[in-house]
Amino acid sequence: MGVMKKNLLLILALFTITCVQSNAAVTVEQVTEPDYIINSGYSETTAEEVMLIKNRVNGKPAESAVLKKRNKFVRFCRNMYGYLDPAQDTDERIHHDIEPSPNYRDL
């Protein structure tokens, strides 16, 4: 076999390898599952926020699992603290529409 044929076969093999389609091992649905996110080293809060945003985009009811765990007294105290400190993170950070101009709710 000549040197020209070897080079041509080598170039053809490299071209074929680069053109082969690569497929991911996991899908987007699997990557956005809370178990996968937590096992990847992220916190439960991050997994919950991903779940809430994913449910909101899909039109499903987006209820926080953390708020369901709390009793009425804890929710009442948190709401009262929210009135005193407007910079506290609330559930509205995910559920409100973002406006390009500043608003009193952005405090």
C-alpha cells in the first residue's frame, strides 16, 4: 500500500470520527430532577428553586415544599419578619414578573 493511500485513509478516518454524532448520556429532564441536582453537590434550596421554575414554565402549580413543612406559627413569624425587613427573601422572588424599571416591590 502506498504512502498516498495510507494518508488518504488516515484523513478519511479522522474526518469520519469528527462527523459522528455524539449523544448525551442524560437528558435535560434527568438533569433538572431534584435528586440529580442534590447528588451533584447542590443544596436542597437550589433543587427546589429549579423545581419551582420548571413547574412554572410547564404551567403546573408551583408550591414550595419547604413552606409545606412549616407549621402555622413559623409561617406567621416569618411573614411578620418579612413586613419588618423588606430585604428578606420571600416566595415572590420566583413568582413575580420581573420589570425592567425599578418598583417598590424590589426593595
